[in-house]
Amino acid sequence: MATRLRAGILGATGAVGQRFVQLLENHPWFEVAALYASERSAGKPYGEAADWRVPVPRPTYAEEMIIRAMEPNDDVDLVFSALPRDSAETVEADFAQAGIPVISNASAYRAAADVPLVIPEVNPDHTELINVQRRNRGWGGYIVTNPNCSVIGLVLPLKPLHDVFGLRLIQVVTMQARSGAGYPGPPPEVIDDNVLPFIRGEEDKVEAEPRKLLGTLEGDSIREADIIISAQCNRVNVLDGHLEAVSLGFENRPDPEAVIRALRDFRGLPQEARLPSAPARPILITDQEDRPQPKLDRDAGDGMAVTVGRIRPDSLLDIKFTVLSHNTIRGAAGAAILNAELLKNQGYL
Amino acid sequence: MATRLRAGILGATGAVGQRFVQLLENHPWFEVAALYASERSAGKPYGEAADWRVPVPRPTYAEEMIIRAMEPNDDVDLVFSALPRDSAETVEADFAQAGIPVISNASAYRAAADVPLVIPEVNPDHTELINVQRRNRGWGGYIVTNPNCSVIGLVLPLKPLHDVFGLRLIQVVTMQARSGAGYPGPPPEVIDDNVLPFIRGEEDKVEAEPRKLLGTLEGDSIREADIIISAQCNRVNVLDGHLEAVSLGFENRPDPEAVIRALRDFRGLPQEARLPSAPARPILITDQEDRPQPKLDRDAGDGMAVTVGRIRPDSLLDIKFTVLSHNTIRGAAGAAILNAELLKNQGYL
Amino acid sequence: MATRLRAGILGATGAVGQRFVQLLENHPWFEVAALYASERSAGKPYGEAADWRVPVPRPTYAEEMIIRAMEPNDDVDLVFSALPRDSAETVEADFAQAGIPVISNASAYRAAADVPLVIPEVNPDHTELINVQRRNRGWGGYIVTNPNCSVIGLVLPLKPLHDVFGLRLIQVVTMQARSGAGYPGPPPEVIDDNVLPFIRGEEDKVEAEPRKLLGTLEGDSIREADIIISAQCNRVNVLDGHLEAVSLGFENRPDPEAVIRALRDFRGLPQEARLPSAPARPILITDQEDRPQPKLDRDAGDGMAVTVGRIRPDSLLDIKFTVLSHNTIRGAAGAAILNAELLKNQGYL
Amino acid sequence: MATRLRAGILGATGAVGQRFVQLLENHPWFEVAALYASERSAGKPYGEAADWRVPVPRPTYAEEMIIRAMEPNDDVDLVFSALPRDSAETVEADFAQAGIPVISNASAYRAAADVPLVIPEVNPDHTELINVQRRNRGWGGYIVTNPNCSVIGLVLPLKPLHDVFGLRLIQVVTMQARSGAGYPGPPPEVIDDNVLPFIRGEEDKVEAEPRKLLGTLEGDSIREADIIISAQCNRVNVLDGHLEAVSLGFENRPDPEAVIRALRDFRGLPQEARLPSAPARPILITDQEDRPQPKLDRDAGDGMAVTVGRIRPDSLLDIKFTVLSHNTIRGAAGAAILNAELLKNQGYL
């Protein structure tokens, strides 16, 4: 293993921060050199400050690392951000200003015209916005973002379909896992024996972000895809794994077999470039009538592949199916790590 | 209390059968006179044969009743049927043939052209098909059915909207409770920490039954409503209460306020005639952004009212909302009992 | 209803505080006149500040009451305390000093020699310590406490057995509900599919408090009962209801039938004086081999009766059984309310 | 890998049978050559007949194997039995009679004087009873049994303590997982939000089997250890892992440190002989105050090690602690496999 880049993690004690700590253990390109968290935790060893919730053991490397306050240092080559929206707005800008690339899972900058919102299999070329961003803002570093957890699982299978058949209409109803609400999420008194039919801010993101992701880079900006999206977001009593019931309308109506073929054959830049966190196949197809299921399918491709099932004609639009993705891996920390791998592959790191 | 009609319950030991036993305790018009179940249980006291699962105590009246095999007797005035489809097909016909009205929750006869499929608030006049049915089949009794558990919660709020605005398109994604799968339903190994994206036969029913329910009686038959329906049905880890995410397209696009008014003001025959099991208002509206929830709202109106929330414009069709109904009360046993009350009110009993 | 005493609730927004708010709705003797909580909530309407978790609807009377900071006022006749130990220590003393009787569920003063620790069925005469306490501390008011939630369910059935057979040895293993950990208790990531074999401070309380409760008032102090107790406390994934597996050794070994008789016949002062919150019978006996169960039996006697089952000989000590009690009703808020009723009956209020 | 012995599995479709199928995949000494189940399943491919519930994927090797009816064949060298008690009684005798060694997890023969009841770390010499058994019964094969699932986790840590300090008294309260009830076990309606304080027949086994396991082989029979045991058995809502709260009285009262040393240093024949399924250390000690926990510790040593925590003095007996074991691995299928490995090591296979 050659010299690895020194990575920091912003918001390292939270649910997504813990996933970064876990997924970056033994990463071939990045080495965790700094853990940042709020004032309350700064100065404490990570093993003590982080109430570990990831359902695999805590890596020993992080146990004794002392948590830092969230100020930029020059001993990291990049930072991953697992911050909540509010603190992300200032902290991420501070780091980018200080010359540090910020690979962010936060929503604060996703909609900004000069900030790339990227899924490496979908729109790897959008990283060119980095140059516009630096020019606009006078930053030495930059910010690159990944989409909302429920958007990634949706857009991955939409990409090959949009390319071939021209996507026009999306109806999506999500059944999202508890871990998507951070830690601690809804207490058992609330979520046991229940479904919550509302997740603050979520439907707006699901109705907006796919248009940017499937949009095209024209000069210095993204022209959004002309797609109408309607989303209804629900929280269910599942630990990990967002399930989504999707109906699609196209310019050129495909039959289910053509959809299956397009999904099955799809490979993106991460697969071609063999990025370390890329799953062999980004989209898996199941033909079992009662799959995908969160408990059985969320760990497919080490949590980086999405699983699509029940592909069938829709009596109202054209095609409907169910898609499952691991919300804290492919939908959050794993997404940002794959973005960092893309950026290194493209020479931005 | 005047003399009550003597009622039998077909399939009295199952999940819906137990609900009949519970809901008919102290009913002002009907008295449980006979409990019928499969050969395996016949001859045993109900208290011993039924593995009671309804989350309220078992009524004492049924404890010592001896279960009968499923053959028609002349000591009952009507029977409620909680049979599975297969046995319903022959047993219900046997009872109707023998002169006994069968008020059925089973799916076997719902689609038959001469069998009323009824929600008393929606299409009380469809019971006129009873005359056609008797003529066609030469039966002394008859069969009247109620819809599938996930259809009732859907169609109740559709009725006033269809009347005023002309319903054309329905997209519905259901999140259905475990009890809808009968007893025992999916074991904890399967349903804990999980969602099942498939319920056998369910989507077909949800795409078919509303068209008959919202249809119009013309001469001797029902002309189905001209509505396109697309359904995706999921099983979630909830004890009771089906939640449905609904999108609707209309001939005359209403705004959300008009929808709220139409739902809120709606009353049907059961309310006007003050049928014993009718809720004061069949449709409740919540303006809390995170309601309805199965755990908090399923018992509204003693399980006979449905609750609608999150009424808002839909970017793709016209209006979307979330609706919740109690699947074993309004969606099954309570539905059949209300049908029987309607039939008595109309003179068919 | 004559004029009711004006009651305050200290710590009204927490899990036990919410139970006080619920149980005091329509109480014949006490009227909730003030809700107190920490600085963070003071000044807000209760309906907004309290994240309601009791599994019955929030009473409307409390909705608009403005929460006060925790300073004594002269417009209340007594206060109920649902405070955590630390703040209880100073706040309860402040109120007692200011002349206000404090009926406390907190553990801060339970072990103090001049503070009554009372279960009305067990040791109603211990309230005489109030006079000692006032003299010692120069307080106008006073503090009366009830035991720990897992102690009440244990000691209630021990009382009649100790009286008749002379209790010497207690082995108890508890399986305690989540609500006993306050709100929010252990998150689903921790408690789902799990048992926690440790509850901080709990075993010490269970090994100490029964000795004071079953002790005798001699002059100005309590002589503790001479009983050896060994406790092992576990947290299980149950909403409400503490289950305890108990083994007992006696001076005069009883047979199971004698134990059943003693428990079944037991009535205490609350039953004789017909205190408003007293259950008709404080101890229920079940002879079903698989009862008591938390889900089925916790609400017995409106949560104020305990249920004992599986009474049988113990091969090591003398008798073993399983006992269940509702931990936030009989084990907390209901316990304090019954104490207040006792104090009114005795003329201390 | 040399030629492996051909193993059959009796009762291969049930919960424990599935564990045998999983654990024997790639076993160095045994190869699954036959799967036996009831008439209902015989003739079907295993992949179709077994409703797979083990929380790891079903091994592909078994998928297409055709299930046999339960009659002895000469193409297996031994059988593992996961049968329920009733059918075990006749089927196991049939196989032993036919010359086939039966390594059984069933309870039918555990108490028989000439049948070894064995935990390889505890009483490996008891297998000598095989000779007595063959002589008594005229069998070519034989039956060797392992204890009840909750007994194994209890007796493993008792062994070194009994050897050194002389065990006299045991109080144990179990909190047992759902999987111990077979498949399907208690449905969610019963076990969610609940504890069941009764498991049929379990307390008798826990009070009897340790006496035989800790007994000594004298001539042709076992002299049981002179220990008084009192057990209370409960079912909790946990998938896998039996937790037990244990109090112990000794001839020579040890202090906790001596107990910890004795447990920590313990190794048995399986460790010395490096049997393939033996954990490196059979007993793990945790000093975290809130461990062991089923969810976190059941998989220790691949489910073959037990974890002991909270070792402390007991105010009534001498020492108390909490022990956790994986009930379907070390407590059932893994126990029988380790027994088979012991028998091969001793030359009985």
C-alpha cells in the first residue's frame, strides 16, 4: 500500500460519522487521521465519546484517537462530512476556504449551482463544477456532495432507463429505515408497531435532487432533467435499508424485459475504473416475487449495490418496481467515500 | 332490546372470526347463536379451540359454545363468513342455497356480477342485486360481500371526491398490518426489522374492487366506474391498521381545501339511519403533519372511522394524501356487521 | 365534588410526570394547579413542551397550562414529585421548607431515617415519621416517598406472607420494562432483540428498601426487618410492566395453598378506607400456568393491582412465584397518588 | 481433507435441523449425505421443503438434496438428531438398532441410565456408557445425547467451579430466546412487548440434567452430583441467545477473583485435542457492567463459547453472575457436532 491520503471525519460521533469510521478501516487510499465533533466531545477519546451503534464491532484504530474541535488543520488532505445541515453550512465552508477538499453527505450545499451533487455511476462528469466553485468563491479547497439517502437508491436504477427510454414521470413512495433519522432516531415508544407518514424535508429533496443528478453539464452549470417527480416519504420500523415503491413514465414506453436488460447490463465509471468501494454490479435484479426485503437484501454488494424487484407494467404510468438500498452505506457514508475515490481517480485529490 | 336475530359465524376460530365474536358481543340486533369451524375444531368448546389473538379479552359468552361443522342449520337467521377463499366458495353457496343470508368477508364471490360488493356509506343501493342473484341461482338465501381490507380504507374517502370531482386515476401504495395475513401471520423471524413488498393476490383486488364499488346499478347489473388504478402492496411490522399513500387524478381538479371540505362533510346512509355500528363520522381529517399513524389512529370511531391526513397537491396527478383504516374492524368483521345492519334496515333480513 | 386540593407536579414533562398528569385527570380529591419542569421548558405550554408518551391520549386540561420553573408558590396545597434523584435533593427540600407537602416518587430521601417510605397497604403507620421529620428539619411541609418501581411489586405480596410466616430470605430476578428507564429510555438499536443484564443502582434499592418497608415503627424511628435479600435486575424489551421471579425462605415454611390463601385474602387500609385509587383487591392470583404476562396483566386493577402466578414449592428455599406490576402506575405515579390519598385520610393534608 | 464420514440429519427441516445443515457445511470430518424429515416433506428437494430461518444464507449444497423418510439406511456412518421428543423415542432407537450411531439433541433418552449425556468440556469420560448401552439393548449403533439448551450454558461455567470449590446450591432464572421454541415459535402477537414466564418441561430439565453432567462414572453407571437446583424459566423477545441469572452456594466459599481465575483458566478436552468445532476458550469473561447481552455476545467463539459477566458476591448464597450462550449453536446443533467430534477422537466413530 502506497502512502495514503490523510482523511478527517467531520461529525464523527453521529450515526453516519460512525459509518465513515467503520468503512474507512483498512481503506487502500485513505487513512483516518483526524476525528472532529462538537465542543461537547472535543478532547475526549473517540472510544469514550461515541456511543457506537453500527451493527458491527467498533474498529480498534479509532478507540484512542482524541476528538478535535471543528477547525481546519493542515495535517489532513481531505475531510468527509457527516454534519447536520446547520453546522455543515459554516464548517464545510471554513474547511474549503482553508484549502481542504470536503466530501460531504450533508444537504447544505447540494442545491447550490456551483456545487457538484454526484453519484459516480450516474454523473461523474459533474465534478467539473469544482473549477467553477473555486473561481466563484475563491476557495483553495472545494465541496462535493452526495444526494439524500432515499435519492441514491432511486436514481441509480433510473440512470440507465433515462438514457435509453427518456424518463418523464416518477411516482415514489418510500418506506425508510430508522437509522436514516440519525442517532438516536425515533424511540421504541414511537416506532414500534407503527409507521410514521412524514419525514421533515425529505419529500422536497426527493422531488428535487434527481433532476440535478440526471441533468447535463452545459458550460459552467447543470441543466436539470425535465422530469416531474411526486414523492411520499414514510418511516418504518426497520434498522437499516430504505425500500421504495416506484412508478415511472417514459418518452418511449419500454416493456419489462427491456427494463430488466438495461438495469442488468448497467456498469458505470466506478466499475470500469475498479474503484475500491465500487460493487461489481451497482444494480442487482431479483425475480423472487417477495423481494427485495430490507432484512435480506440490504447488505448486497457490501451495502453498495441496490436491489430491484417486482419489475412489471404499471396500469397508470408505464413501469413499476420496488428498489432497496442500504441507507447508511450506499445512501450516506459509502456514497461519500465512493465520491472521494472518483475524485482521486479524476485527479482532484 | 327486542328479539335479536340469531347469527352464525363461519370460520369463527381464525383472526377475522375472532373479531366477529368480539364485535357481536352485546350487539343490539344480532345474537351469536352458532360458531362454525373446520372439522379439526368441530365438537370442541370455543374457549379451547380458538387461540385468542384479538388484543382485548375474549368475551365470556363464547367460552363454552360448542363449535359446529360447517353445515347449514335452520336455527340461525343469518351467518357471517370469515372463511378463506377456497372453502368460502362451496360453504357459502351451501348456506345461501339452504335459505340463509350469508354476509361475507371472503373474496370468493366479490367479483360475481350478481353478488353485491358493498360499503354502506358508498353504494348501499347495490344490495338490489340480491334479487337478481336469487333469481339466477334459485337460492332461498343470498350472499352479500364487503371488499378487501385495504380497499375499504381507500374507497371510503374516494366516494365523496368521485361524486363531486370525477375520479379518473388512482396510484396507491399500501403498508399493511400483520393481522391482515390472518393468524398466524408472518413469524417474527420474517417480519421483525423488515418490510415484505408483496402480498399474494392483493394488488389485483385493489385494482379491481374500487371500480365495482364506485360503479352504478343499471338494471340488473353494475356498470363499473371508469377509473384507472395502480396498486403496490407491502406488509409492514404493525399489529393492526393499514396505511395507504394515495395519489389521485380527477376530471375537475380540486384544490386541497375543497377536498378537505368534501371529506369532512361526508355522511352516508349508516350515519343518517344511525346503524348501530356506524361511526358518527366515517372520515376523520387530521391536520397534524405526521398523522395518521397506525398505533395512534387505528381505533378512531371504535375502529370504524378512517383517518385521512397530509392532504396536499400532487405534482404529477392532482391530489395526494395518506389514509389509515383498521383492517380487521372497518376492513373486515366490522365491515360485514355494518353490511348486515344495512340489510336489516333495508328489509333484507 | 367538594373543593379539591390544589396539586402541583414537579418534573411534569418526563415519563413519570406524564403519568401524574394522566392519572390526576378527574381525581375526586386533587386538582392539578401547577406543572413544574426544568428551565428549558418553563414558560411554554405543556402541550408543546411535553413529548407525550403515555399510551393513552393526553388529557386536554393540561394542554394550555404554562409550565413553571421549580420554585415554591403558595397557590398549591401539595406537590407530587417525579424528579430525578439529583434535582429532587434540593428542589423537594425547598418546597418542604416553604411549607408544602411533597409526595415524592424520587429516590433522594427514601433512605433518610426521618422520611417515611410508604406503601399504603404495607406500612401506613410509618407516616408518623412526618412529625419527627418536621421537628428535625424545621420544615413547615414534609416529604413522603414511595419505593422504587420494582420494589413495590415485590413487597406488596410479601407483606401478608411476612405477617403470617416470618420472611427471612428473598432471591429476586427482575425483568423490567423500558418505561422504567424514563423517557427516552434505551433506543431500539440497543433494546430490540436484546436483554440488558444491568440497571444502575437498582439492585441496591431492591436489596435495601423492602427491609425499611417491612420494618416496624419504634418511637421516632423504623426498625428494619431482618431479611436477607439478593437481587439481579434486567431490562427487557417490554413497554410497561415489571416481571419478577421470586424465591422466598420463611421462619415457618408454608405450603403453596397457605400462600395462595394469605395473598388472596389480603386487604389493606386503602381497601378498607376505600381510597379513590385503591384497587378492589391489591393482589390478584392467576392459576394459568403461563401467567402473569406483562402484555396481558399489567393493566389489572387499572394498573394498581399486582398479579402473582406460578406459586409453587422451591427446592432450595421454600416457595417461588412470579409477580407482575405496572411500573409507571402502581410502581410510580399511582403509588404517590395513593400515598397522598392515605395522607389525606390520615389528616396530614 | 481425507475421506469424511457420511452424516445424516434427522429432522432436517426444523429450527435445529437447519442449524445442523448450516454448521456442517465444509466440516472437515463429516459430510452431509442424507436429510431426513417427516412424511410430509419426504421426496421433496430440501430447498423447497425447508422454510429457511437461520439468519445466514442457506448453504447451496443442500438445495437439491431430496429429503428421505426416517428409515435407517446403510449409506450413512452416523446421524445427528434434531427430532422432537416423541418421534425421537422410536426413530433414534430404530437407527441405533440398525447399527448407526445417533448423536442426538433430543430429550427422549437424556435421562436413561445407560445413555451418555455429554458436554465434551465437562464429562467426556461418560461416553464409556456406550458399551453398557450396547450390551443392555443389543444395539449395533448407539445413542449419545447433549443437554437441554439452557443447561449447557449453565453447566459449562459450573464445571471448573465445582471441581475446585464444591458446588452445593444453584438458583437460576433463565431469559430464553424465541428460537429455543423451535420454528415457528411464539407468534409476534404473543411475544412482542411481552415475557412468557413458563416453558413447558424446561424447569424439570434444568433441575435434573446438571446433576448427571457433573456426576461421576462409577462402574457401569453415573453417580449424580449432590447439588440442589431451583430453576425458573422465562421466554423473552430475543431471536437467539439464552441469558441466565445464576446464584451459587459452595462447600468452600470462593471470592469473586478466585471464581474469575477458575473460569478464565478453564480448558477441556476439546481445546486440548483441538476438535474442529471447539472454541479456543470455552468460557469468556466480560468485565463490562452491562454485559453479556444476547445481541452483542451470542456469537462469541462462533456461537460455541459462553460469556460470563457481573461476577459478584451474593448476599444470600455465595456468588452470583449472568451467563449467556447461543441456544441453537452451543445449546443444540453445535453441541451435538462437538459430541460427534469427541466420539471420533475417542474412537467411537
